[in-house]
Amino acid sequence: MSEYIISINIQKLSEGGYLATSDSIQGLVAQGRTIAETMEIAQDVAKKLLESYVEHGDPLPGNMVPSTGLIKNVKIPVSVMV
């Protein structure tokens, strides 16, 4: 099993919740109530899409980056009640 790092874009929706898309994997769309939930759903959708590529014998997208075990410059949201 291989692990890859993909980029996702998350935007806040005016009606509430968040939407994730990816420039790395065409067709990746995920929506959740929180950023964390949206990221989790996006990860699951990405896995299913990549498994479909493999199952059908299609090459993985060219901009996929294999995981090196070290992920740098990750930004995470932190909610604080003040």
C-alpha cells in the first residue's frame, strides 16, 4: 500500500459548512459541517477515487506526491472560546 500527499482547497459556504475540492484529483468534492469533518470526508473520497484509478488500470494523476513520512507546513484551524 502506498500513501500520497494531495492538496485540497476548503472554502466556507455562505449557507453554512465547508466545501473541499482538489487540484490534484479531478472529481474530488467533499462537504462537511466543520473543517475537520470536511477534511475527513475529502480523505475518504480521495482514497475511493485513487482506488478506482488502480482498479481500472489508469495511471494516477501526475501531480501526486508520495508521502515521505514527514509532512511540512500544514495549517490547521483551532477554535477557542474567548
